[in-house]
Amino acid sequence: MTENDVRHALLVRAFETTPSPQPSWGDDDRDWATRAAAEVEGERASADAFVARRARLAAERLSTRDARVRRTLRALAWRPWVGWALALAAFALGAASDAIGAGHRINVLAPPQLALIAWNLAVYALIASRAVASLAGGGPRQPGAITALLARAAHAAGLRPEAAGDSSPLARFAADWARASAKLNAARVARVLHVGAIAFALGALAGLYVRGLGLEFRAGWESTFLGAPAVQAILELALGPASWLTGIALPDTARLEAMRYPESAGEPAAPWIHLYAVTVGLAVVLPRLLLAVVDRLRERRLATRFPLSLDDAYFGALVRSHRGEAVSAVAVPHVQTPSAQAVLGLRSMLATVMGPKTQLAVRPPVAYGDEEEAAASLVPAASSKTTMPMPAQGPAPTLVVALMSSTATPEPQAQGVFVDALSAALPPGASLLVLVDESAFAARFGEADPAAARRRTERRSAWTRFLAAHGRRPLFVDLERGDPGLAARALREALDRPAGATPEQAAR
């Protein structure tokens, strides 16, 4: 998929996975986008083509309904003119810089171009050290601190006020896009920095040559510690390649002695300006140009073949729905047998999120004291401690649901062992969802009462803190009386939650 395809896909995902309902996008719109993409692309379309088409269609509908969506998409899109504008600014800054300083004398030991060369050599050393460290670590090359900072700044500068809310779909989209496009933005910023460095160097040289048309510059040298032989050695090292390319001979010691300030007024600076100009070309322009080309190729590759995994729950459900594939899920209750209405609510929620052909098997509840035997619920043979017969084992589940009631007080020796046992026994490729059913809690304490709401918040906090110690985040759902749409959105959020989500976010 292209950069634009992924940007649209992440936008639509944000609207379809944010737990709170969105007036501009509902379940009917979701179904329409899926049907329309399937009709346009056909049954044999690849997963990438189907997801990209669906995202474009959905983004178009969203943009017509909400101007904020259109503005946010435009704000987060890369503007090519930015790179050219920065290059022109760098050229103008280089041309306007005081390349000579006071007077018209050039010290050949410390020309302004030397600082420019030294800075760029330091940058090359930093780039090389990061590349070596990346190769030694066996991972991909990470963007440097300056590049990463500028990439984040460029992204943040594009955000509009409408994307600033912490819980809005647009804020979720902006955060997701910032993570997904980090490498692409880093490549762009690196390329812009390289081109800017080239433009600044060329501007400085151009300004020097232009000023040289109306001014007479004289070249000489002075030093507290160095004599003519040492100066000659330094110049041979620094300007030797330029001398070889241009044919301009470097002075011998006698000529250098005759150029020493303040006894001498120096000699015409034109040959020296040519030598340092060629040296800047060799040390700055050519390496920076090569680096810019490399980053441009990397940028183009990332922009046209954007790395987006379709293995997460949201995209996986879309692809399975398009292909008509079935997915299996297993619910393992702890202690309490879920009511028939709760099972129906769970089936409906899973079908909405994971596809209409989702198959759900509800296992017998795991009793107190038998938590270490919870793994037996995921294999054909039940433990001897299992008090109820095990249903026949079907295909390996894609999702395992640890089903618990919020009326229970979580304990490390009970619920903790239960969750850890299921985590350790997960089939390859399966994920574990810890679902805390609030049906019984709502029936016992109600929902409208402020005291009940406070008690519910406290209970959620207790469960969240408890499960965080076991590396899990809970999903709180009223399976019997909860809003199916909100429940499905909360499930999508839980399955696709970014790794950096906080426990508080998990409990929303």
C-alpha cells in the first residue's frame, strides 16, 4: 500500500475502534464501506488492495461529512514544497553569511570554509557510528536524535486544533500515524537536511565569488605555534586533493614565509578560493548529495510500499470478512457460569469485531483451587479435576477469552494464577483477552446511583492494577445489558490497543 492508502486506513480504523460512538460514522457506514470495496475490487483482490480501497471510500465519505477530517488529512500529508523552500532559505543564508569577516584578508589556515567542512565531517562520523552500531546490534538503522526530533516537530506542526483531544478519533489517528510514519518522516527530514547542507555550502561559495568580483581579497597566514614547514604539511593534507584536481600548485616553505602576516600583505586570493571551493565540493557537496540520494530512495520505497501489518485484530477481521474465512474463539470462565444472555452478548460482540463467521466455544468454568488446570480448557483432554465434561476440541483458537466477573475480588492465588496459566498455554498465533463482565455488578448495585458509579470506578481500578501486575489489561463490558455497538468498539480498542497504552486507557 502507498503512504496515502495507509493514512486513510489508519484514519478509518481510528473512527471504527474508538469506544465512544461517532456521529459521522456508524455501523451502517462500516458495512457499506466493506460491501463497496468488495464490489469494486472483486472477490480475488489481495488483502492490501481490499483494505486500501475500503479506506479510500470510507475516508471520502468521512471527509464530506466532517470538515475536520479533511483538514487533518491535509495537515498530516507531506508537502514537497517544504523541502525546496528550506533549500532556498539555506542557500540565501549561506550567500548572506559573512564569509570573509573583517577586512579583505583570508587566513589560509582558518578560512570560514574550514568550519563548514569540519561540521560536515562531524556529521558523517555520527552517521557512520550509528550505522556501525545498528549493524552490530542486528537491527535496522534508527534515525538520529536531531532527525527524529525534527521529524516529530514536522508532524506536530501539521496537527490542527481539532486533533488535539485525547480521546477523539482524530487524536487517535494522529498518534497512530505518527508512530507508523516515523521512519518515512525521518527519511524525509534527513534528505531535506542533506539538501539544505548542500544549498548552504553552495550559497556561501556563491556569495564569496560574487563579492570577489568587486573586492580584492588577499591570502596569507599567521600562527603563534606553527612555522612554515608545519603549515605546508597541513595544507598538503587539507588541499592536496583539490590541488591535484585543479592543477593549482600549493606553495613551498619559502613562498609560505613570504605570505606570513603581518610582515607580508599576502598574495592574490583567487587560487586559494578555488582550492577551498573544490575542497568544499569534495567534502560537503558530493557526500551530502550521495546521502540525499540514498534517503530519497528510502523515502520513495517507504512511500510507495508502506510497511503496514494486516495481522492485527482490526485489519484481520476486515480481510477475513472479505474472504469469508471463519475464526475460532474460546471463552474460559472463572468460577461462575455465564448466563445465556451473556454468551449471546459475547457472541455478538466477537462476530461484529472478528467477522460474522466467528465460532465461539464456551468452556466449563474453572473452579476455585483449580486455576492451575485452566490450560486444560485449551487442549482435548481435560484434567481429572475438571468437574464438567469438556466440549470437543475444534480448530486452534485465534482468541482466548479469560471471562471473569467484576463482583469477585481479584486475588493472586486465584484470578492471578488463572490468567497466568492461560497465558502460558496460548496456542501459536493466539491472543488472550481478559474480559471482566459487569453484568452481575450492574444488577446488584445499579448504574444510575452516584454511589454505584463510584463503587464501579473503584472496582475497575482494582482490577486494572491487579491485572497490570500480570502483564494484562482488562476489558470491562456488561455482556447482558450493555450497548452492543459500544461493546464492539471497546473490544476493537482492546485488541488493537497500542503497546504504550496505559491501564487507565484500558479501563475507559
